Amino acid sequence: MSKKLQLDLIQADLVWENKTENLKKFESIISEISNSDIIILPEMFSTGFSNNSKELCESMDDLTVQWMKKMAFNSGAAICGSVIIEEDSKIYNRFLFIQPNGSISQYDKRHLFAMAGEHKYYTGGNAQIIIEYKSWKICPMVCYDLRFPVWSRRNENNFNFDLLIYVANWPKARVNAWSSLLGARAIENMSYCAGVNRVGTDKNDLEYTGASVVLDPLGNAIGATKPSIEDCLTVVIDKENLRNCRKKLPFQSDADSFVFV
């Protein structure tokens, strides 16, 4: 059982719709990371957030997934982030979590950002998942999911987790909401919460300032990236600290019951 996990968050400027250049960049960064348990990349890390889904989509056997498998094997760490994936004639903004042994966990982004037309080009998912890795329970989410607390509400009976991971392309104009909501998700779930965002400017002239962070179960930042520049953040989280916090402050026992439909 692993009581501690090393998380490495890569906050990068994504090259617009250029898989080769983005994968080359991330491969170079990953090669410099050591002793990691989980390496976290942003939303649509190989393309940037694009609605050119038909042109950019891949299968689960194509370039980006194979690259993630190679990176996980070479680094000895799980690699995760979201990718444009086509499956059964539908296209998803899919979070992939690939372990060094090649096993894949996947989550399809549920809340599609209609203000940017995402719902016209992608199919939303309808299933929450918990990834079990090194005795930790991990809940993956993607960008706009962050605004909807019920979807990520921890329930000790059937939806229990130790770490929330949000990957995003969250613009500068609303970065205060990003930071505030990440804190809220950590606090209300008494869970560690990691949020990885991109930097730079995309072809839609949207600017991104990162603000990638890891929060403890009380919403305190235990590590944060430098703003507006490419950065790699290493943070170690501790299962014993999580257990002690939940035992000392058992807020979850007073939570309202509900059924998600």
C-alpha cells in the first residue's frame, strides 16, 4: 500500500492542432521528471481545445494513446490528460489514465461547454469513474465539469475517492472561478484536489494563465505553478494526512443524501 503519491503537473503552452509538436514538447518535459507516481497533462494536451473534432479525432489505437503508453512505461508513472477520441461513430473529450503496465482507465467529459459550441462537436459522457492506483482512489474530471458540484460529490457508500483531478483549458478571463471552484471541490469532498491548466494564447485569441495547483482536504494550496508561464509542479500527497483530517473533522457524516439521475 502506498501512503504517499508524487504528482507532477505539467502546465504548458499548447501548439494549436499540432500533435507532433505537442507530444515532442511533453516528451522532453517528462524525460526530466523522476520518481513520479502520476504525471498530469492539460485538457486536449495534444491539440489545444479545438472543435475541429472530425479532423483531429483518433481511435484508442492511434498516435496519442500509443505515445501515452510509451511515456508511462518509460517513466514508470501513470500518465493522464484528455484527448479527442472517436469510438462507435461518436467523438469524445476523453480523460485517459494510463499506467506503466499499459492498463487504461477512461472518463468521457460529461459537461460540454455550450458557450464555445463544444456540444455540437462532441458527445458527453454519462458515467462517473473511480480509478484505483497504488491503493489510492482517484476521480477524474475535465474542465467545465468543475462548475457542477453534484457530479463530483463524494459519497462514502458508492462514490468514494481520495484525489480529484481536473484537467483544463480554462481562460484567463475566468481564472478566478477556476481557483475558487477547485478550492470548493477539495473542501466539500474532504479530498485532495489537483487542477492542471494550460498557458499561452490559442487560435481563438483566448489567453490562459495556468494557475495549476494541488490542494489539501481543507482547500489549502500545498503547491502551485508560476503564473502565465510553462512550469512543472511536483507535489507529494499523504494518505495518512487525509485519513487524519477526515477523522478529526467528520463533516461528511452530516452531508445531505441524494441520488444522481
